[in-house]
Amino acid sequence: MGRSPGMTSFALAAYPLSLAFRTRLEANAGEPVEVLVLPELRRLSAPDLMRRLRGLRGTCFIPLEDPASEVLLPILESLALLTRAGSIEIVGTDGTVRPSSRLRGAAHAAKLVAASADAQVAMRRAARELRCLLREPRLDRAVEGKQVLYLNANLWFGVRAGGSIAHVAGVANALVVKGYDLVLATASDPVGVTDAASICRLQPPLTYGLPVEGNLYRFGRSVPAQLQGVAPPSFVYQRHSIGSYAGAEISRRHGVPLALEYNGSEVWVARNWGRPLRYEQLALEAENASLRHAQLVGTVSRALADELLERGVEPRRIVWHPNGVDAATFDPRRFSDDERNELRARYGIAGDAVVVTFVGTFGQWHGAEVLARTIRDEIEWARANNVRYLLVGDGLKMPQVRAELEGLDDVATLTGLVPQHEAALHLAASDVLVSPHVPNADGSPFFGSPTKIFEYMAAGKAIVASDLDQIGDVLRDDLAVLVRPGDAGELAHGLRRVVGDATLRERLGFRVRARVLERYTWRHHVDAVLDTLHSLG
């Protein structure tokens, strides 16, 4: 997507900015600011990246909304050197601005080179450690006691909302409710995690090098040492991440079981939804080592369970249960009419409008671009029937969505990222919730279990969703209007049906809330994991 005429400011950011931070940035700039994020830039070939950067002029902002993303500053400043920016300014979490310079950028480029060399050393050492782990047998043990070390070895700089955040908080909180003493080891902020959990903050590398994936091994290899002082747990619960095998090492050190949460192969995701990992075989060996040493592998869909079987994980070690929701958080009765109307007023939406809402991270499988195409095709119907669309979130597909919705501000509002705790209010202020997920491009089964589906259900609203593997399975039995995935025409037909029938909306909303309470809370999810883990001892 090209730059808007007259735009003289741009930003190089680690990840998409929240609506509030971006608004403040643009207010200080006095104009709209084009924001380019690292995940998007990484998808470009080297020549395309150079052309993109050389086409940028004016003031370059480097926003660090998440303090942890300071480690990416050498990369961001090095990229800024390749632009034709007249000035470079670093914007801190609190909005304060400090100047950078090409001289400072050159100094950071030197740090980048040193960090990159360190990453190569870390990956060579990781390769040796993984060869050893892949030869060692698994140590099966019974769970004794109720102390759990929850290891989240992801480096999620700037990610403060979305399904992954909800999953971490949901599982952690459910374990605490079940009476476990929980230590959450994480490098990122524990958004939504109960105060009853103990937090052990993991320290990421001080400076990032290239390629980016090399830093994951620098960090991952440091995690066992960082957790030396943690009391021995009854078991280790690890959320699988690229290149991380720390859970295997820590569980073996203490002689306790490892429960691995497997949400899909990160190697597959990189190959199909981004750019293949440069060190793909090393990442695959880390996955295999974690799967080998996990006494239990928990996952969220039958498709992923089938994949685990194909990879040699014994059936008795696999448990699958869909994702879940904190039903109390998304109970629409939490919010008054005044609160719902104030939320609508924030976006210029009338109280009597029929609001159709999408919440998501605008990723490859979320179908936000299909919804945007449907909105454009159905614009006159929407205007004639007082329909407003609210698209909450941001991500890689945002440029495509923004282009599709250009000039439709009277009907469609792009909110950008909103804080995780505001998601429930956005759903409560809506009338229809939409989930236009699309199939995997390579024809493989849709392996996801979108947390948004269960949040939609808990909000007690009518849902129009793609009839796609688990989504369709969960929402059958007259719980929602299901449409053919990726078909903008069918999506439009489903939306017309629900928007035009208030009685249908009420009936569907009541039924989905009842179903989620019956089957799909985080307690249900964690019970499935614990029951299987204890049966293996």
C-alpha cells in the first residue's frame, strides 16, 4: 500500500501499535503517520525491502510502546538508516521523544553485528544440546504435589491482546482456581493473570541480532539458568514456542513431568503464513525434542491431535480439548446500557444502529479481508438498514482491509488494537459477531481453535461464522449461522439474515451462552489436561 499524498511522517515499529498510542503519536506529529511493523517488513525480499525503505522520507519515528521492545532498537535504527528520513525520533512508552541520529544508528548497527555473531554461537550450542536430548529417553513420573511452573518462553514484544494472551491467562487462572501454587515464568507482561499467581520475569537479550530467529536460541538457552532459584515444581507446563526446549531441560533437572501445550508447528506456520525459517531444521529438532520428552502433549483440536500421532507421539500422551473462555469476564450483564452507549459514541455509532463486530489479529486465517470485501459489496444495504461494522484489532492483513474499506467510514470503523480488558465491552455493545475464518491455503485441515469463538459465545450474541472444521463443530445445533469459508456472498447472506431478525438474534445469543458455560470454559480445558496428566503417573 503506497503512502498517502502529503504524508511526511512514518514509523518503524516492532509490532502494531494500540489505538491510544498511535493516536497520541499522530497528535504529536500533527498528521497521519504510516506505521511499518517488523513482521510485515520481514516478509519482503531483500530488494523489495530496500525499495520500500528508500521510498520513505520525512520524519522517522521509532515507537517503543512496550518497554521490552527496546531490545529491537538496534534493528529498527539500522532500518531507519536505509530510509531517506530527515530526522529520526525515538518515542517512549510514556510518549516522551528523544532524538536519534545516523551516527547513533551506526553505533547500534555495530551492536547488531555483535548480537548476530552471538546468535550464531547460541544456535551451534543449541544444535549440540538437541542432539543429546533426542537420544535420551523420556523420564515418566507421577505428579506429586500441587506446585506448577508455567513456562511461556515466547518473546511477545508489543503483543498485549489476542488469543495467545487469553490462552496464557485462562490456563494460569484456571490452575490457580484448581488449588495449584503457580509460578508463571514469562518475558512479557502477564496480561489478565490473577494476582494469586507468582510471576518470574525472564530477561530477554539486551540487544537483538539477525536473523531474528537466532535470538530465540540466545534467550531459550538462558531460561533454565534464569530459573535455577525457583522451587522444584510438581510438574512443568510449557507453552510451545519456536526453538524452545527449556521445558524438557527443566523438567528433567527436577525429575518431574512435562506437560507441553502444542498449538501447532511453528515451522509450518512460518513456511505457510510468512517466510520459511532460515534455520528450519534446528527449529524442527527443538519441536521434536519437546514432543519426545513431554509426558503429556495437550492441544486444542482433533486436527492437531492427528498431526501429533503422525509425528510419533503415542495416543495415551495426547489430550485435546478446544480453547476456552473466562465466561464471567465476557458476561454481557456486567455492562450497563450507559456503558454500551458510551462505547458506541466513542466510535460515532448511533444507539439504534445494528452493530456487526469482528475482533481479531487480522492474520492469515482470520478472514478480515473477506469481511472487508463483503462490507464494500453490501454498502448500500448497510446504509439503508442502519448497519455499522466495527473491526477491532490490527495485524498483517490490515493494509488490505484498510484499502478495501477506504471511503466507507460512515459504515465501517477500524478501531486498531484495544486493551485486552476492553474486548468484552466491545462485544457487549454489539448486536452480531462475525468470524469469517478462511481455510489453509495449502489444503491442510484447519487446525485452529479460535479463542474469539468462545468469547463471542460467552458474550451471548448472535454469531455468523465460517463452517470450518472445529468452528463449525462447536457452533452446530442451531447455535449460529454458518457460511461457506472464504465466500463473501454467503457471508453477506448470513449477515442479512441475522441483522434482519431480532428474534433470531436473541435466540442464538441465549443458546451460545448456555453452551459455552456447559462445555467451553478454561476450567473445562484445564480439567482435560490435568485428568490425563494424572492418569499417566
